[in-house]
Amino acid sequence: MDTFFKILAFGFSALFIWAGALQYNDPDPILWYVVYGAAALASLMFALKKLPLWMALMLFCIFVIGAYVDWPAQFEGYDIGGGDIKNIEMARESSGLLLCALIMLMYAWRIRAGWRR
């Protein structure tokens, strides 16, 4: 089971790096480089068994708060052309933060369950 989570964490690290790289044309790319960079670094640290429980929980909280704050006033889906572009962009960003939060929660759960033994 440890091998599965190690491979999963390396995979998420690569996906977060890729997600960050795709933010080059976003109006606020630096923010998203930091967000996805932190998630990638945490994933790498988890795979190497160096991620402390407190850091996984802190990132979880930050990502949940960010997802809540960034959620649009009116959800109009994720597809361009399906509504106001600002609402769609906010829903996408919020969902990305929520995905990061869930992954950090999974890391915290695995660390708490004795991942380091």
C-alpha cells in the first residue's frame, strides 16, 4: 500500500507542476504558481516521507478557505460560453483549490495512520 501512495504522490506532484505551468496566461499567474507549487512540493515531500502532519493540515485549511472565498456568487458551470466568464473562471479556480485540499487531507490521513513507519 505504501508503494501505491508513493506513486500517487509523485503523480500528483507532476500534475500540480503541469497545472501551474498552464497558468501562464491567467490574469494572476504568480498566485497560481505559488498555489500549485506548494501542492507539488507537499506531494513530493509526502512521497519522500518528509511531509509533517501539521503542514498537510495547514495546507488543507488554506486550500479550503481559498476555495470558499473564490467560489462565485452564481455557479454557471465550467464550460466557456455557458455563462459569465468571470463566474466560470472563479468556479474553476475554486474547484482546483478544493482538489488540492482533498489531496492534502488524504496525505494528512495517511501520515496520521502511520505512513512513516
